[in-house]
Amino acid sequence: MSEIHTLLASPQPEGARERKRRETRQRIAEVALRLFLAQGYHGTTLDVIAEEAGISRRTFFSYFKSKDDIIMFGLEADWASMIDDLLKTSPDVAPINAIRDLMVRRIERHNTAQMQAIDKLMLSSESLLARKQSFYIKQEQLLFSALCEVWRQPERRPALRMLAMMSIGAMRIALQAWRESTDPNKTVSSFILDAFNCVRAEL
Amino acid sequence: MSEIHTLLASPQPEGARERKRRETRQRIAEVALRLFLAQGYHGTTLDVIAEEAGISRRTFFSYFKSKDDIIMFGLEADWASMIDDLLKTSPDVAPINAIRDLMVRRIERHNTAQMQAIDKLMLSSESLLARKQSFYIKQEQLLFSALCEVWRQPERRPALRMLAMMSIGAMRIALQAWRESTDPNKTVSSFILDAFNCVRAEL
DNA sequence: CATTAAAATGCACTCAGTGCAAACATTAAT
DNA sequence: ATTAATGTTTGCACTGAGTGCATTTTAATG
């Protein structure tokens, strides 16, 4: 019974236990990111992270299942909220426009310097880079599910599947172009719009 | 000078050294795959693989840079040949058709049972799964480069970039649909064709 | 056969990650 | 307030991947 209650009443008390847990998790992530940026990913051991965060090495693993997960954790949360927004969209809008606008809005809320830093960090670890790319594909699945929720006609499903793939792909390409761009005046958003126009041009 | 000679004369003697090295690499890969299928990925240690392959544990790392790499190795070689074929294509053909046909032809040369087995194997390791997906994205880059070689007009580049993304994406989706399909009569190729038609329908 | 360079090996080490059981804190119930 | 139940932290000992280094083995060449 208490389970059901918890599920239904999510914006609720939040006992001291949950709060502390959330805080610790956050602290680990912050400490780790700081150390990664200062001494590199491989140059930072879990022992040091645990120590700086004021927990034991063993306890670290009750918050993250691996070193890589510290970085992934931030990304996941961020995307979840975009999908939530998508679910509130009216089915009268063209899906591709809905996605494009949400992506642009989402990315404009970001600290680009931090994005660059994390991005660079990823390049220093094969496994981390792989997980980032793997993450894009997971997002594609989530996006597809969300699209199907909003635009419910079964006959559109295959097209929506492709659309999810193209949208995430366009974003990936846009971010890559931005990262490699030498012109500091071009914003991330402008690259996103370009990429979507390019898909559109062929659609 | 001997370097240049070696470079120019690649289909050449192949000394006993190179042959042996190639054979050993192959043997390790085969042994490892057999063991993975029999006892699972995590259930197979590098010690056992090395022993079965008749080498020392340390030597393993002079053939593969990680355990994951054993699996990746096979995939890379396979794709390289497809890219080679693409480079021989006439620029008069529509690029999307060229890619589609090459993919279908390539996949039809494959042992589907083995494909399924490797696929299932990947699911048992997070890192391996991540690397597979990462691999797709690397292929996308290679494919894009190859497309630019054949269809050289600079103004087509952005479209070709998107095309590379969509092609790899379509293949990914096709393979996924095939993997999840319950109908044993539908071939992998048919799924690929469906996926490409779906892209085409929107193009 | 002697020389030289590549490849294989053993050894000792670091670090990520896990299982287990004991200690500790929090919550709810009596 | 005491107790019981439950969740969290910790230490310890272990496995397994991956690396650096010094040594030995093996193949290629004059």
C-alpha cells in the first residue's frame, strides 16, 4: 500500500533519508567532474573521488554502478525532461517541428562552456565515448515511444520511427559541426536549425 | 626504402612472421567466440582464452587492446570491404540506391545464425553493447567520406552527410526489426529494403 | 653462423568492480 | 522511550582487466 501511495504522491514530504541520498549523489557527481577536469578521467581514481566526497570507496557503488555512470547520470536527467515536454505537444503540429523546437529550446538553456568541457572529457576515454553514442541510440528509442504517444495513428509508426532516428541524427551532426566550428559567433541553435533544414529539404 | 617497397607491393610474399601473426589473431578470435557462446562473455576470462589459444595472457594484449576488441575486430573488417565496393560505384547512380544495394548484398553473404548469436552476446555486456552502437557512428563517418569521394560536388556534401546518417540508421532499424521479428520467413534483406523504402517515401 | 629486430613471456603492479557480513542510522510501532 | 524492522555505510578480501618493464625466444638477413 505504501508503495502505491508513494507513486501517486510524488511531489511529497521527502524524508530526511531521501534528501540526504539525493544530496550525496549530487556531491559525488560534482566532486568527480571537478577532479576529472583538473586531472583527467584516467588520472582520477575512485578512491580519490570517494575521499573528496566524504564517503567510502565501497559506498560509491551504491550511488553509481560504474565510474562512467557519473558522467552519464547528468545527461539522462536532462533528456527525460525534454521527452516530458514533447508528450504535452498537440498532435496538430508537425512532429518534426515539435522536436526541432524542443531541441533548440533545451539546448539554449545549457552552459555551452560546460558542454564543451564534458564533450572533451568523453574523448579521453574510449568507454565513455562509446557510452555517449550508445546514449544517443537509447534516446532515439525514447523519442520514438513519445512520438507514438502523441501521434497515435498506427499507420504513421514506421515514419515516426524514421523521424526519431533522423532527429537524433540531425542533432548529433549539428553538435559535431558546432564542436568543430571555428566561428565563435555561430550558436549551437543555428547548427541545429541548419541540420533540420537539411533533413526537411529532403523530406 | 624497404618501407616504400613494402607499401607499394602489398599483395606480396607475406613472410612466415606475418602469416603466423595473422593466424594467431584469427585463432584467438575463434577460440574466444566459441568460449563466449559456451560460457558467456563475463564467464570467460582472458586467462582461459589465452590458454586455449596457446599463448600467454600478456601476449593476448599484443593482438587485441581489450576483451571487447575481440568482437569488434570481426565487424570492422567486414565493413571495410563494403566501403571499398562503394568507392568503385559510378557517380551516375543515385547514392541512396548504391548504398542500399551494397548493404543488401553484403548482408546476404552473412551467416544469419552467427549474426544472431553475436548480437545476443552483445546484450550481455554493457560495454560491448555501447561499443557496437559507437561502431555504427564510426561507420557513418566512413560512409560519408566514401560518398564524398564518389559524388564530388561540394554543394552536395550536407545532403550526403545526412544520407550517410539515414542509411546507417535505416540499417540499424532494419536489423532491430529483424531481430525482434517472430516471422522466420522474412529475411534480413527484406527488412533492409522496407527501411530504405520508408526513408525514400519521405525523401 | 652471427647479427639484429620483432614477438612472446613472466612478474609485479594499478585500478574498477563485487560479495559478504558487520556496524550504523532511520523510521515506525508498541 | 524502547524495540524491532529496514535501509545505509563500511571494511575486507577477492576477481579480473589492463599496463610497464626486463628478459627470453624466434624469425629474417647478410
